[in-house]
Amino acid sequence: MLTNIFSLMPEDLAKSIISRQPDLPEYRIKQVLSWLYKFYLNEPEKMTNLPEEFRAFLKTNYSFFLPEIESKLVSQDGAVKYRLLLEDGKIIESVLIPAEKKNTLCLSTQVGCARNCKFCATGKMGLIRNLATQEIIGQVIIASKELKNSGTAKLTNLVLMGMGEPMDNLKNVLMALQILQSNAGFSFSPRRITVSTCGVVPGIIALADSGIKAKLALSLTSAIQSKRRKLMPVSDQYNLIQLKQALLYYLRKTSFRITIEYILIPNFNMDSEDLAALRKFTGDLSCKINFIPYNPGRNSPFRAPTETEIKDFMQRAQKLPQAITLRKSRGADIFGACGQLTKNNLGEKK
């Protein structure tokens, strides 16, 4: 099986090509990388400034396969959900979220997810498999190409918050981060990349130790252990005490503050005791807190909070010492909002 060219660090790709074509001028490598990461091209025969025999060499020795757009839905609020067909027929989803000054892509890292958070539709799929590095990178290329072809501004921010738990596929995630941040690749600033986790403690520590910079977001949703266990089975494996220690470790190893994501679920985690527990948990963390109204999927076990419930909660939350934000999820009308990505919402290919 051919190595996928998008799975390689630019430096490793250069070494691989030179080892097979030792007389190749160095500038040819730069031309290839420009086609891959500036023009988002995965068809070597269209790399017109390369000699024909070199194009044939690339096509013969490397796979250029990327996920393909199976369908594309545009929300009333401008968010775009892509259903992407992988090489083995599996399907993932990613969401492009345009705003006035930035374009954010919500990336998937797995087909399905093993963590089974009760407020997340993806968890109902179970884990099917990890995404390969090129499948993570491919989502970025597709969104970047779509923006380029539409003549709008380029992709500015990446959040690994789509289908799957990034910490459960950390090897491939870390490789993707390196390619994304490489000057010869996409040149993304680490400040514009956020890796989200439901609280996988070893993954948080491994990310901190890796030396690969990225911002961290934690899906907390309750700072009361008994409540969090009901919502997030990961809390049986790594309790709030262990999670807190991992977050403090991450903060010691990086200059980025943490983002705490808190899903607002009526009659469950929006009372005074919940805010008191949140204050206690985050008191010594360098963090900001995003409150996100729950987005029901099909057959959801919970309901969305009303505007009155949200307003009342946010007024009480103003007393928290951290910066807080009410984050309005985008793309809910196309099942593209937080927690809604799943193969089942639009009918999966069998």
C-alpha cells in the first residue's frame, strides 16, 4: 500500500523523495509542498510546473487520496456541514463556521466515539475507528479549498471538537498538529488550534509533555462528581480530582489558559449548587468558561434550556471570577451544532 503523501511531515516527505530521486533539484520539493498546502491540490498530474516524469513518479510512489464531499448542508446562520466519505466507505462530518473576522473549522478525529457522553449524538455510534493523519489533514484541505474557491477569506482557526475524542487518537492527532503548524505545511499558529477532551487524563498529560503546542478545551458540564458520572462515563475512569491535577500540570507546561466548556442542561446542572461547585473547581485554574445551551439531537434524553432559563443562569454566573461567555452554537438546523455530529442524522450509507 502506498504511503499517503498528506500523512508525512514536509521534512520527511522531502527525505523520502530525495532518497528515490537523488538528483532532483531542491526547489522541486518546495514546488510540491506549495501545490499540497497552498493550492490544496491532490492531483499530481495537474501540478503544471513539475516535469511530466516527476509527476508520474509522485503518482506512482504516493497516494494522494483525500476524503470526498458526500454532501454539504448550509445552515441559516451560515455554518456549513460537510459529510465526508473516507477511502473505506466510512463517513465523518466537519463543520465550517464563518464569522466576521475568522473562519473556524470543527474537525473530527475518529469515526464515532467510545466515550458515550449522554449529551452527545456521536457517542451513540460507539467507536468505529480512529482517523489516520491524512484524514484529519484532509478536512482542513477541503475547507481551505472551499473557501479559496469561493473567494472569501482563508481558514483561520481549527477546533478538534467534532466526532471522536482526540486524546484517544493522540498519535495521529499530534502528527496532524505538526503538519498544520509546520512552516512548510499550513503554517497555523498554535494559538489558533484548540484540542478538546471530555477529560482523558493521560491524554492531557501526554499533550502537555509532547512539546507540540495547542490550546486545550475541557468539556466539563458538571463539577459535581456524582452528576458528571451520570453524563460522562469518563468520570468513572478519571474523577474530578485526577482531572484537576492534569489541568494544573498542563498549565505548568504551557502558556495557554484552558477553556472550560459547560453544556447547560435544564433541571440538571443549572442550579446554585452547580455554580458553587464550578467556582470551587476552577478557582485556581487559568481558564475561561464557555456556557453552551444544550443542542438536542434526534431522540435526545434532555431538552434545550429556554431563553428565560439561560438569562437567569447567566446572571447568576456573573459572580464567577473567570471570564465567561455564552456560546451560541451554530448550525443547529442542519444538526451541525455541538454534540450533534453523527452518521445517523442524514442517513448513513450501508
